[in-house]
Amino acid sequence: MIAQKRFPVPSVAAALAVFVLVAASISGCGNRAAGLRFEISFPPSLCSESLDGRLLLLVSTDESNEPRFQVSDGPSTQLVFGTDIERWKPGQPVPIDGLAFGYPRRNLDSLPAGEYLVQALLHRYETFHRADGHTVKLPLDRGEGQKWNIAPGNLYSTPRRIALNPSAPGAVTIVLDNKIPPIPSPQDTKYIRHEKIKSALLSEFWGRPMHLGACVLLPEGFDDHPEARYPLAVFHGHFPRTFDGFRENPPDPDLEPEYSERFRIEGYNRIVQEQAHQFYKDWTSKDFPRFLAVEIQHANPYYDDSYAVNSANLGPYGDAITYELIPYLEKKYRGLGKGWARFLYGGSTGGWETLAVQVFYPDEYNGCWAACPDPIDFRAYTVVNIYEHRNAYFVDSRWKRTPRPGTRNCLGEVSATLEEVNHRELALGTHSRSGDQWDIWQAVFGPVGEDGFPKPIWDKLTGEIDRSVADYWREHYDLRHILERDWKTLGPKLRGKIHIYCGDMDNYYLNNAVTLMEAFLESTTDPYYDGEVDYGDRAEHCWNGDHTRPNHLSRLRYHQMFIPRAAERILKTASLGADVSSWRY
């Protein structure tokens, strides 16, 4: 292929050997490799049925935790090797050997001899017969938010310290002797309620009952004011088990301080509790706006949330949330039930969702505050221009092979490349089944492939970009392109509703797309968007527009920042006769 010919390789034979190795690992076929191998099984007492899924071998030199919790993008990551499994019967040994694709080492044969902490885990898949005619095997979320290492029902082995020598043939036997238990449901409180509904739209698409959930934060005085009807503030983000960041009790005095590597702060867990309790005090104070605040649970077979839009691979989550879940919540909890009284806010994944939902449902919401949004212009898909670049992992060059960066800190120090991040996902799951970031992007944004799985934006192994898929992305989910293309009709409906914030040293280079969006918004005058785009100087990921507090604090104060702004907008934009009084007590 043309893009591959531009990069030097050791030899055609070496390249072919790597291709065969990875292809055999991914497909689960081919001859078994000589050398070190593991024979993994599970007993009938643990599970009596045959199983499908992704079998992972986890290898670590760090005894501080189980290996299943030590795979990451950063320098401290340990190792994982994976293979797809179908119809695996109890007692049947399955080999993982040098053909299994691994991260950050490509295969077991590249391990140095030594002692390791070893663990195996099966991430279980279920079969879906979708309405589009495709049958696919995917992991159904089981209440954990699509996290393979804690998903209830997954089987895993007790970690063992083992001396390994990849150059010496032999088999190591591992038995999966544990099953992850169910996660208890959170309890309702005076302020927090938990809701779950069956979605007719999603159930039809997936060919089985599918549900949406919500964590609802009730306003102070809800029971004392039965006549009041409330505006709705939808906080988009990753899977919430309950309403995050709200704590009625003061911080635990016996809490053992934990160091935050991300923010380089000791005792950050106590800061989180302090801020959660402060939100409770603010929420119940006499001056805080009386709103219904909602965090949505829309974990799906690909990720911990759906990106809140309709998608060829995930189904009509946008319609299900806007036309099924939200009306249900507004009816049950006395919401005003009108677009002028609904608002959106969130960061990162939630930032993209916030802006996308406002764009795709312009009449159903009256404003969005999007912080550090995932790429909103695919000319800056982090550091990749999917319309012009040939390769996502390496800078286009005839003679050089310069890696594209994946993550950085505020000093510009790179901790992972795009190739490394994507190869970690490939080790965890083929066909976009890793449950992680790059896989969900191509699941949401992309078309369905012939095999029923998302058609990749690029080859997961080599990084070669598929231009036809990029064209699909542009017309369906490139938010800057869609706004520019449809501004004549969208512009009047979105005036004053768009607010975007991002640190200019975002860890994932998300500020690049924000600057491109700003250039369009500020240059458009028919009508002028009349919103806001703002940047945090040297601020990393999740900066949300607060110039008065450090990032590690402001990220814990989304509700205090944006709900009062939503209340101000209601008073400014509500039409004659709208209820702007019953909820203002």
C-alpha cells in the first residue's frame, strides 16, 4: 500500500512475518508458536456453559496491585497479551503463546527471562442479533461502566509469581478460579434518585431489551413545593454509578491521604470529598437555582457511554435519550418539559456530547457549556488530520519515521504515542471491543463494516488511514464541518447557546480542534454565534473556563459554575407566559 511504502522497514520478509503473527493472533487461527506458552482453563464449578470473549494474559513486575489493574498508556504500564475465544468449554485448555498480540511488548517471545506476577482474565462477550441484519459478539455492560477488569461475570485467576524464560519451550498452566461478583445498586436518598427505563428504540436496534438510566439530583425544597416545576440541567460525562460529586456528610476524618499522580497533589482524595460536601452546601443554600440535575447512564456494548447521538454501530442513543429518557424524567420529577428550560454541560467526552447534542437537537435545548471536548473538528483529530494525513501513527515522510504523540503534560513531555495507545486497545480487544477511547470514537463516528463491526478509520496495526471512512465521518460527526455546512438553518437556532472551554496544553491535544472551531464561529456573522470560546493558559485536560482556581479544583465545580448561568439564560430568553417563577423560591 502506498502509505506503507513511504516508510522504511527492515525487510519484506520481516514485515510479512509480523503481519502473519498479528493476523494469526487476531483471528485465533494458525499454527501455535514454539517457545513459551500458557495453557488456560476454567472449571465447571465456576461456569458450566461455553463462553465467548477476549482472553487476556497479564504479566507484571509490580507487586503493588493485581496485574489486571496495571495496564495503562503511561510509562508505568505492565504487559497484556490477548486472543479472541469462541465456544470455550469448561476444562478445555486454551493456549496463549507467541502468536498472541501484546502491549507494550508485541509478543511473549520478546520478554526478558525473569520472575513475573502473572494473571489471566476472560472478558466475556454476548451475541447480539441487530436490526440491521448483523450478528455480533460484544461485551454487554453489567453495571460497571464497560471496564473489563471489574466487569461482573468475568473470570480471572489469582495472581501467581512465576519464573519465565521465553527462549525455553514449555507450558505454564493457569486456572481461572475467580468470578467478579455483581455490583450492588446504589440506594436512593433524599436528594439523589436512580432511574432505569427500557428503551423501545434501542431494544429494537439491538434485538434484545436495552435500558437507559439516570441519576437525578433533586432541588432543595422539592417535597415542600409540590406546585413547582423545574428546569433541567443535563451533565454529560462518563458512566456515573450515582450522582457524582455530591456529599451530604463532611469529609471522612479518618481518610488515608492518597497521592494524585495526575495533579501531583498529596491527599487529593480528601480534596474531592471536601468539594463534594461544598457542593451539597451550595446546592441547599437559599440562593442556588432550583433545578433538576441529571447524569445519564448510557453504557453500551462498546463503551461506558454512547456519545449521546444516533450512530450506525450503536443505534439511536440520541433519540432515545432526548425523546424517551428525558421526557420520562421530566414527567416523574415535575420538569418544565420544554426546550427553553433544558441545558447541557460537561467535559471531555461530556464536552463533545454537550456540543453535539445541542447541534443535533437545536430546538430541544437552550444552551451548552462544553469543556475540553473530544475532537470537534476532524482536521485536528487530536494531532491527526484524517482528511489529509496518510498515516495516523507516523508523520508522513519518505525517509523519516517520526511518531505522532498521544499524550503530554503541560511541559509538552510526551508519555505515550498514538501507536502505543492504539496497540494497547488492540491487545485488549479486536473489532473496536477494547471498551476504550479510540475504539469508541470509530464505533460512534464510523459506518458499519461488512462484518457488522465498526469500519476502522485506520488500520489499527499500521495506522494507515481509510479516506472513504474519513469522508463518512466528515458528513456525519465533524461538528465544525456540520455547523459550517448547515449554518443557514442552524445559526439562528444556536445563537447564544454555544460556550466552549479548553486548556491550551490539553493532555490529548484537544485544544487544536477548539481553535479551528473558534475560527469558524468568530468569522461567521449571518448570524453571529454570540457565544464564548475561552482557553486556560498552560492548563491541562478538563480546564472548564475557571480562571480563578487551579484545574484540580475547578474540575470538581461544574455544577456551581454552569447551573447559575443556565438560570440567567432562562430569564433572558424565556417567552411571554413561560414559567419563570414556580421554581424560584
